[in-house]
Amino acid sequence: MRRAIISDVHGNLQALQTVLEDIQSQNCDQIICLGDIIGYGPKPRECIDLVKDFDACILGNHDLAALFEPEGFSNAAEQAILWTRKQVESGDAPSACYQRLEFLAHLPRTRREGDLLFVHGSVRNPVNEYVFPEDVYNRRKMDKLFSMIPKLCFQGHTHVPGVFTSEMAFLRPDDIEGRYKISEEKAMINVGSVGQPRDGDWRSCYVILEEPWVSFRRIEYSVETTVQQIYDTPELDRFLGDRLRDGR
């Protein structure tokens, strides 16, 4: 089976549409989203409408915050969440608004398929825990996380793509020529971000899983279109658009 695994769309419709076109060209059998469909970006309703037809989707922290109260967010992120909530709750037929809210409310925190685990943050705290590249130096944290995963854990949340190995290494896509071969060794694989990469590369990132290979793909999209949409929305901080250009 050939599966596309995406994460962290963050209301960036231009990026999502372009990635979906690439996924279609890659003849994938399934699409799985690891959460944060919304938040930050200017097109939350449209992104939910596309993602809800995927084969599976996991709950992200911004998705959760849009349903309840944002806690622990920066001022710009909190303001964006509050604006996003209004967009999801209104601006369309009541039935469509209800369907979107119902979809978000029923998203699972994890998904498991045999030895494969899918989360947004981490196996220990699926919605909120970050696993950063520098965490390879925190042996206690990493040992605990690896002890909890069956074999492979796919995750997002940090917007930084790469592979964590049980040997306490973080392999960036460039380190492995964009491909990681699955072995008997446990691994945590961050699939990167479709809508807001933060690894210094502005292009959208996602992975294709076709065992024994995990392939990272970087896709150019009309970033200036999204930047302008953010600029045109007074409730969204212009910084949220500026950062897209630099992948930060």
C-alpha cells in the first residue's frame, strides 16, 4: 500500500491544494493527516472541507483549541485561533458549519495500524508534546518515548521533518537523500508541515510510506497568495504571513 502522510496544514489552502495535486500524481492509495488542519492560516473552512474526506485524520492542538479555549499559545497564535473559531462557526450554511465542528470534535488522539502509530505530537502526549531534533540529547525523554511505540511512530507538531532513531540520532531529509529505509529498528518520523514549514525551507513537506521506504517530498506552492490572504485579514498578525516566505 502506498500512503501519503501529511500534517500541520494550518489553514493554508494554497499549500494543501498543491500538495494534494502532487499526491494524486504519486498514485497514493490513502491519505492520512496528523492534525492541525487549522490555526494561523486564512482558509480554515476550506481546509477542513478537503481533509474531512481523507482516509484518516488525527486531532492536533490547534484543532482542539478551536473547539475549546486556547491555552499556552503566543498572542498571535491565540488571536488566530479565536478568529479561526468564528470562521468555522459561521460564514456558511448552518448545516455545513455543524458538519465541520462535528468532524473536529470526533477526531481521535491516536491511530494505530499494527506496528504503525500515528499521532500529532508524541506517543506520550499525542496532542501537545513536542519532540524537537535537539531532544536526541535528552536520553531520558527519548528512551521513554521509544519504549512506548510499537515500531514506527509518525508525528508532526514541530513542523521540522526528519527521522528520530533509537540510537539517539535525528536524520534530516537531506542527510538521507530524502528516503529512509524501514528496518527492525524503532523510529519516530516527523512528516513536516504542509502549511507552515519551520526548517528553513518554505516549501510544503509530506511523506509517502510504501514499505520498506519512507520518502520525503518538498513541494513549491503559491506562497505569496497565502501571504496576501493573511495580510488582507486584519485579525491575523502579518508575521504569520512573513514567516511563510522563510520557512520559520
